[in-house]
Amino acid sequence: MKEYYFNTSDISSWVKTVKAGDRIFLSGTVFTARDAAHKRIVEALKNNADLPFDLNNAAIYYAGPTPTPDGLSIGSCGPTTSSRMDPYAPLLMENGLKCMIGKGERNKSVCDAIINNGSIYLCAIGGAGALAAKSIVSCEVIAYDDLGCESVKKLDFKDFPLIVAIDSDGGNLFDK
């Protein structure tokens, strides 16, 4: 296992170099989206409608931050269970998504799509949302405000701690 500091701005240059079990400290732009937002994004793709953000080389964090306390950039922001996004993830990867961040295992179709699209799945530490929030510099709602905490948000990460769970070659931490 190795340890890396990466930025989302050059995700295509590093996503194929890391392996399951490696630790990453990620900086840069990441978008939040949970199941309700994923459903809308997929509907937009199928209807050739505008997307809330460009999927090409994007990173999505499966999280729904709590309200922001005074003086902080975001409330608690821990990962949600990734398998709830499994019905949507392959199509998003086919349309350019490179990085998914959440917790827990993924189904076979998602694992296959990660390999086929040169993507990656990273896990954040569950149950440590307040600690994770310390690595989020800013938070802005960019779409689906009516979904509340599940709206799509643009986050700026600074050295957000993650573990490579499924790498682009199919290495899977959950299989070990």
C-alpha cells in the first residue's frame, strides 16, 4: 500500500496508477450526489437535457451534508452507502465519470464498469462526518435545491483522506 496526494484537476493522469488499498489525500472539486440526484441526472442524460455539472473526468461523493454551522464551510459530511447508486453508476461512467467516493461494496455491474471506463471507487471513513468536513474548504448548492441535503453540491476538498477500494484494473479491497 502506498500513500498519495492528488488533485481532481488531473484525475485522468493518476486514476490508472493507484491500486486497491492505497491511501489518497484528495484535493480539488468534487460533487455530492445521492440516489435522488442520481435518478435526476440519469433522466437528464436519457432526455439529452442539461446536466448539473460536466461528468467528464468528474468525481462524485455520495454524501448529504448536514446544515452548515456558523463559521464553518460545511456541516458533517460523511459518506453514504454506495450500493444505493449502483443502478445509476455504470451509465454515469459511460458518460465520463472517473471517480466515485462512498462506503461499502459495489455490485458486479459497477465493478465491470469501473474497469471498462478506467474509473475508480474510493472509500471514505464512515461515521466520521464531522472529521471529514475539516477537509472540505467550500460548499455550494448547484442543482436540485428542492432535495435539501441530497441536492447536488460543489465541494472543494483539501487533502480529504480516502482509500482506493476498487481500482481501474479491477483490484477490489472487498475481495481481499
